[in-house]
Amino acid sequence: MSLPQRLNPVIAALESGKHAFATFCPPDTESAIALGTSKYDGVVFEMEHNPWDPRLLRDCLQYLLNRAQIARSGSIAPVVAPLVRVPPNGAEKAQFQAKQALDLGVYGIVWPHISTVDEAYNAVAACRYPRLVDKPRYEPAGVRGDGPAAAARYWGLGNQEYYERADVWPLDPQGELLVIIMIEDTKGIENLPEILEKVPGIGVVLIGEGDLSQELGYPRQYEHPTVVRWMSRIVETCKRHGVAVGHPHAETANMERLLREGYRFLMAAPARTYGALESGLRLSGRTAE
């Protein structure tokens, strides 16, 4: 079986200039089975507002795999990349959840409530192995502990091959790990230009419009002009810095607007309803077949 140039289908879509489509998914095996042969590029197992259960996450990763699909493709690259949203807010700086999830084999971490340069730096550093200061791409200095066996096995690689791929994209062009930071408050929006200037290795900025709308006084009124205006600041900042921006509530009704405004990582919900995904694939020019 060949070793593909790119393992992570979300990164493959983004680096080729396409839109990437994903969905939040509860950490249960039935949902993992249902999504394993879907048309999504990635699935984010939602463990911020669900209990943190690494054993359940491990089971979900296994049930996401489809052996017949792998055999037919002749490639070890997953059709749908597993990612996970971890529980800690940025200010909490907890790193062990990211370490445990990466060691199980996820292809990316979604970090909620990132509001400062320091918090963003920690998010990227937690996903990287340490290296000497004189080595290329030293910053953000990695702090991930060494325990690759299970992840390498899940990816279908040897340990050394895993090391070569287990870095963050786009900082490392060969990296297969995606760091997604969520900007969910006005403080984060104000600090986003500095975050993107000072912290390399952020693959996607995902808007947390739920918490943002709460702070602005319009809870869950996602189309309110004030909420939209603050969200548009995130989009424009990401465009200026060449970083993909994501939307967590892409639906058939708003998909055309989101694509037009420049969102490139679109999370269609609910997980088992594919109407928004089909709409997004069609409107973005990607085949829905």
C-alpha cells in the first residue's frame, strides 16, 4: 500500500485552495460509524461540552475506520479525518488533553476560547514535539511528550515515519496536524492580528459565534447585525494574514453567503443531515458525488 503525499484530507483541501467541510460529532461509536463513509473531510469529536473520555475517543477513532474503503482506495489516508475539540479554555493552558488525543491518533485539535498571543502560542506548542533551538521552525517551542506508538499504528506508519509527519501545518509543509483556534469573544477579536503575526502554525481560525453573541447581548442571534459585524472582523483579519477562517454553523440557508464572505472551513450540522454539506460542495465547485 502506497504512502500518500498527504494524509489529512482537511489539510489537502485547504492547501489546494478548496473549501474544507466538517461537522461536530458527539463522542459515540454509532455516530463514528455513520460518518466514516460520509462526504465530510473531517469530523470534530465534541469533548468540550461532553465529558473528557480518552477511552471513548479511542473507540470512536477505530469505528470511524472502514477497512473496505481503505482497501479500495489503496491508501492509508483516511477519507474523513478525526479531530477533537478539547475541554480547556485557552487561559487554562491544559496540555494533557491534547497530548492524549494526539497520542490516540487524531489529526488535529480544536482549542476553544483563545483570546491572547500567549494562549495561542500554547495551543500550537502543545501539538508539537520539542526540538533544539537551532533547528528550523523551532517556534512555537514544542512541549508534547513522546509516546507515538498508538498514533503511528492508527495512521498506518512506523514511529519514525510518524515523527516526520506529526507536526503542525502550514508551519511545516509536510505536517499532518491541524491546529484550530476558536475566537469566541471581543478580546480575542481585538488581539487576533497580533496572534496571527506572532504565532505561526495556526491552520484555521474558527469563529465561536455562540459565546460571542452571548457577550454582545444577542445570544444565539447569529444573523444580528452587531454579531455579523464582529464576525466580519475575524474574516478580514484572517484574509490579510492568509489563514483559513471557519464557521461552526453552516447550513443550507446561509451557505452561499458564507462562501461569498470567504469562509473556507465550514462545519455543517447536524452531523447526520447532509443537506448543508451537499449544498456547500455544489456551491463551492467541489463534486457532491
